[in-house]
Amino acid sequence: MTLVVLKPEDYPMLVGQENWFLIHPNNIDCEFCVPVGAAAVCKQPLLGIFHKNLPYPLVNYDKDHAWITVQLSPEVFYKMPLYVFARHFDAEAFVRRVRD
């Protein structure tokens, strides 16, 4: 098994466009909820190995530290900050309303 970690210093946030958390922790109306085992569709190519419009399995989500792990192949996994994930994958599919 190979785990590749995409470090924040190698993928700096786009100032004024991205935040570390996709939904601010104090927002009580919505949450970013990833069911491990779900798949996310790539919306913008990443590293030349994740391709647009293809789904990739999500194998881990650390909501306390805002990291997510995407499976590229049976033996290769990429761990990345949530904002990098949202930049390249359809993160909105995992936002749900928790209050009416």
C-alpha cells in the first residue's frame, strides 16, 4: 500500500477563495458529511492521474483535522486537505442541511 500526502505548503489556499474548512465549524445549519466508502467525481484534473468526470472512492475522512483520503487504485491512496479536495472533486455532494 502506498499513501501519498498532499501537503498544504505544496498546495497553498487561494487567498479569498478557499478556507481550511469547507463549512465553517460554527455553522450549525450545514455540515460536510462524507460517508466513507462513497465516491467523489473529479471535476478538475489533479496531478495528471485523477481525471475529470471519473469517480474515485473516499476511504477516510478526518473531520477534526480537515483531511480526506481518496483511493486512486487498489494499492495507492492520496491524503489531502479538504480545500484541495474541494478544488478538484465535487465536495458539494457531501454538504447536508442539519437544521430546518
